[in-house]
Amino acid sequence: MLVSRRGGDVGMSHLPSKNQHTFHPLHAQKTFSLEDVGQGVDQRFAGILDSLTNAFVSLDRQWRVTYINLQTESLLQKTREELLGKILWEAFPEALGSTFYRKYHEAFETLTSIRFEEFYPPLHKWFEVQAYRSREGMSVYFQDITRHKQVEEELFTLAAIVESSDDAIFSRTLDGIVLSWNTGAERLYGYSALEMIGQSIHILVPDDRRQEWEEIMQRLAEGQRIEHVETVRCRKDGRRIDVSITVSPVRDATGKIIGASTIARDITKRKHAEKRQHLLNEASNALVSSLDHQLTLPEVAQLIVPALADYCRIALVDEQQQIKEITVNHIDPEKIALVRELYESYKDRAYITYGVQRILQTGKPELLSTISGDVLESVQQSPEVLQIIRALGLESYMGVPLLARGKTIGAITFSSVQAHRYYTPDDLSFAQELARRIALVLENARLHREAQAEIAERKQAEEQQRVLKERMLALATTDQVTELPNHRALLAQLDQELERAQRYERACSLLFLDLDHFKALNDGYGHTAGDAVLYEFASLIRARLRRIDTVGRWGGEEFVAILPELQADEALLLAEEVRAAVAAHTFSVGGGIHLTCSVGMASCPTHAQEREGLLSAADHAMYAAKRFGRNQVRAANDPAVLALFPANNSEEGREEAALVGMVEALVTLVEARDYSTGRHSQQVADLVLRLTRALGLPPSEAQMIALAGRLHDVGKVAIPDGVLQKAGRLTEEEWELMRTHPQVGAEVVSHIPALRPLAPVIRAHHERWDGQGYPNHLKGEAIPFGARILTVVDAYLAMTVDRPYQQACAPTVALAELCRCAGSQFDPHVVEAATFLLRQPEQSCELPSRK
């Protein structure tokens, strides 16, 4: 240890055994060293030893510990009191027989110094030991190198990992000089470590990647880590390879960037596979873009060149295996014409034809990895063809068949003109997969065309069948005379509408329409004229209905109209419109004739809910309309209908129906006896119905009053013929007898329950507004409203018809008389309505509703 300087000399001091301090000049004692430090260190040197960073132990010749410094206590985890004066091996019995024990004894016995590294298990530490032998004993210095050993081990492990990695791992300086180069780098780039270490990394970078390299260097200088950059590098043999590189900056202890480490992985196969998969996908997309291969095959040829070939040919054959068309492409567009010229030259004898023909004949692929001049000449080509082939260049060739369903439909040939591009079996396998896809799409396109033709043929047959079926159905469901649905179609449509009405809880009404006196028309004009009338009648009905309504011929002169979602009152109004339109129409038969129709109406669910019940109700209503004078509309719940067709079939019901028939017969009898009035009762009923409609009365009430008009003179049956048919004026006694007919008529209808509501109207139809009428001298509003209407209509028709005792007057005169008597004999409101109605065409009359 350096302790003093005297006379310019540097001296070292050792610790004497008896606390004596001796100084030896260095030039006088050349063998002086640290091992001369003795036992019994005094306080002056103890401070120096305690300041050492290494542990220090002094041993005497009996291995007793004579001194330890503070670092020893900390490192060995024992105090001075535990160690001083103790024999070393007693203090550390676990060291007996260890390397420490052997090395110490070796130094002690040979009087030499030693230095070694050893792991001490009890403390789980590595120590670096320096032991120096002296005459008095031994001085030992040691330090903890555990962390150093761990780092060293990690470095060895890292080095082993780097060396055994399949990836290329190397380091370099900032200016690109290679510092390390593992075996993975040797395999990837083809350069050995000896060749690369000390060389510039730039020899790996292709010229077209220099700018990319400069950008990486710039980012590296900025401290960035470049991860997984896919690029291209050059091997020693000149081949270009695809690599993925990760470059990290290397820093020194101060953090300064002094170089870079690079990990490079060969991705050539992956990129190659990706390019091939991309080619397959693009080819598939091109092929399925159109069913016309004359459009798609040139696109495929453009994809093949340059991805898989420098020039290619796609040949297709017909059913006789003769080439019908060929598609060519070349990497140099100016040589495409040369390829076509070659094709024309080799049709029968050229080399390529030989290859294609052999593929077509055998259905097997061909592969010629390398082609020499001898190979070309061995095919015995003509000089002209050989000249074209040499002009095109040919280094490698392969060809594959296009197979579909085990049959060869064509072939593809691939040619390479590049010195480093030689086809391999792997390339041939890929070409076969490409050919498989092309053949599959071509075959599918052919099958599609055949299927389309078959479908078109089948559709044509189906269309013909459909048209025939529609014609047959039309014949089965359409009436040939009116071109309307027939009986069968009406039943089916009615079932559908009733089912829909019940499902959605809506109404559905039904009309039965019958042409009046049609049999007489048929007999008089013939069946051809009758058919023409039926067609016109059908057109009139159809013109008045809505689009959702259905009208059809039920049979003979009867028609049925189905009115979905129409309530009973609405259906009655529509039926009246149809009746009025028919009555106003001039039919073209016989130079123009007028006809009427009788209409019956029934509604679901008001009158019936099932099909048969609804049909029966509408039929009964139509029958009642014909029975009570024709040219009218009757609802299924009309009193006349209920009287003719009672709800029960009991004796009472049959009796009531018979009574109605008797009343109708009495009316007919009265009309027959009073030849001067003729059809007066029916005329009254018709005009009453028009007037009640114009006044806005509900259809059911209007029908009741019209029925009263039909029966109002039934009481005249009790008047003798001499009075009823008298040509002159009646005497007072005869008038008294005549004035009894309203009362008699009321009594007649009151015996029939269904007609009983008509009795007050019939009884009062000769009452006056001022109370001067008969039989009960009712006045004003006390007179039933139906009777007031009946009075006005009866008076108007009486004035406009010739009577034995007076001539008929003009309608205008009759209307003026009604107006003159309004407020005395007649209800003014009814007169006003009647005047307005009778001055308008029948089909256009419409008055405000009665308040």
C-alpha cells in the first residue's frame, strides 16, 4: 500500500505483528507487496483498511483471524467479535474441503499468491479472491462479483440465442460497418461472418432500395426503432430476397447512439405465396366477371404475365379436340405480334404446337426447367420457327392442361426468358391449381349457358302451360256472354270476402240483380238480342261499382255483386244507383228499348254470416222486389221480405206469407177493376221511393213507405165496381163509401204482423195538413210523415193520369197545383221536395235531408 513519499521515493508499508511501524523504501526492498501486511493492525491503518471497497482478512500462520475490515463484516454477514481470534475453518466450517480451503492451503504451503473466482453456496454469492502469503501468515482480499457473473451468464445465453437463431442478427456502426454476423445471417444472405465483419452493409441493399435505406438511417439517427419493415435485399449469389427487418439503435453508457442491431427474417416464401394467392384471386375475379371467356381470358393472360411468365398462351379446344382459339400475352407488348406469328407457324410442326398438342393428347403437364439450344433443335423445328423462338427467348417452360370433369378442354403454357427464373415442380403445382380454377370457371360458364338455355326453354314451356291454364281457368270461371265471373267464380270470391270480413270484423254486402221481363224480351227479339242486353246490363252494373267490388253472372238474367267493406245502408244506396242507371238506360236492341231491374240486398253480419244464408237472404229480397212491382230495391230485413219469407217455417209463418200473397193479389185485383188507373199503385210506390231517398230517409224507412204506397189503395177492394168504375161524378153517398177505403186498407194490412207498421200510413194517406181530411181529421205533424209523402205523390199522379171524370193535366200544372195547396192540403216541406225532384232528371235528384 502506498503510504508516504520521502526524498521523492514512493514507499509501501506493511503491518508488523507487534504494532511496530516499519518503513521500507521501494527501491531498497523490491519484493515488498501487500502480502507483507502483518497482523496486529493499529488504529492508524485500520481506518485505511476500513475505507477499502474490497473485503480484507488477515490470518496468522495458525489460520486465526487477526483482522477484518468493515466490508468483510458486511459481505460475510459476521461481526469482528465473532471472527477475531477464531480459526478460519471453525468460523466457516462449511468451507472445509471447498475450493477456498484447497486454494488457501496451496498458497500457504507453497508461499505463493493466488487469485481465483468461486461460488460460495451458504451466501449464494460469487467471490473473486486474492490471497497473499507472508512470513506472519496470509492476507486475503475478496469482492462480490455475483452481479458480474449473472451479467456474464446472460451474455453467454444471449450469444447462444443469437447464434442459434434462424433469423439473421447482426450489428453495425452508424456508418454501416458490420460488427457482428450470426449463422442465421450467413444462411440468409450467403456471406460468412469472416466476409462481412468489417465490411459495409450497403452491399446487401439493391439500388432501387437506396432511398428506403436512407429513410431508415434517418429514423435510426432520431432514436426510433424500426419494426417489421418488409423490403428486398440482395444475396451473395445475386438473387433478390424478401425480408422483414427490425432495426434498433445501440447506445453507449452515456445514452449516445453508436450503432444499430438488425434482425432480418426471410419472408420470400410468404411473399411468393401471397403473390400467387393474389394472382389466383385476381384470376378468379376476372373469370367470374363475365360469362364470355373471350373477354375474361385476355385479362387472365395479363395477370399471368409477368407474375408467373414472361409470355403465355391459353388454348381452348372444341369437341373434336381441335384448337378453336388461343389467347397470348408477352411482357414486351411489341413482341405479342411475334408470339402470334409463332402460333401461325407452329400449327402443324412447331415446338410449341408439339407441347400443346402433347398436353391435349395426354392430359398431363410438362416441365422443362432449363432449355438449351440442343433441346430446341432436337424438336426438328424449321429454321424460321427456331429464329422466332430465339427472338422471343426461352430459358424455362412449363405447360398444364385445362381439365373439366376428367376431360381436357384446353391448355396453358408458361415461358420464361429471364436467366434467374427457372420453373420448379412447385411452380408447376401452382400452375396446375391456376389451370384448375380456370377450367372450373370455364366449365361452370358452359354449364350456366346450357342451364340458361334449358331454363329459357322450360320457362317458355311453363309460360305456354300457364297461358293454357289461364285460358282453361278463364273458360271454367268466366261467363262467355258477359265476360264476367260465372257462378263458380262468384262462390269462390264470396268465400274469400266473407272470410276476410270475419277475420277483420268488417261488413260485406251482397246484391242480387234480375232483369225484369227478360223472358219476354228473349221470346220477342231472340236469344242473340238477349245476350246483347245481358252484356249491356253487365256493363252498366260494373260501371257503378267500385274497383274492389266483384260482379258476375249468377245464371240466366240474374247477376250477383259482392261489395266488400260496405254496410247495409251504403249497399242499399249503391243498389239504388244501379237500379236508376238501368232504368234510365236505352238498350240497343230493337232500335232502343227501356228495361228495369229488381235488386235484393243482404249484408254480413247484419242479415247472415255464412255464405248460404247471405245468398238466400239476398235472393229473397230480390224476389220480394219483383213480387211488389219490380224496378225497385229491397233489403233482406224489409217488411215485405219478412212477410213473404218468415224467419221460422212454422204454421204461423206460412200463414203470414199466404196473407201477404193475398194482399198482393187484392192490389192486383183493384188495379184490374180500375182500368182507368192501371198501374197506379206501383207508380205511387216508385215515386215515393224516389222522394224518400231525396229527403234523406234511411233506406229501410224509405222501403217501408214505398211498400205503403204499393198497398195504399188495397181498401178499394171493398168498393163496388159501380162506384169504382163510374164515369161521372160520384154522389155524396158514393163519396162516403169511397172515403172508407183508407180505413179498410189499414185493417187489411194490420192482420199481417210484418205489414202492421204500414197501417197508420195507409189509414192517413187522405188526411189534410189543415185537418180537413179523412177518416180521422188529423192535422199537421199529427199525420204520419209517410202518409204526408204518400198524399202528395198520390195527388200528383192522379192529376197527371186521365180519369173517367177528368182529363190528365200537364206535369207543370200538377206541380203548380201542389204548390198552391201547400200548407192547406199538403205538407209544405214535402211539396217543396217533390217540386224540386220532379223538375230534375231522375238520376240527378238529390235533396237536403229532412230535419
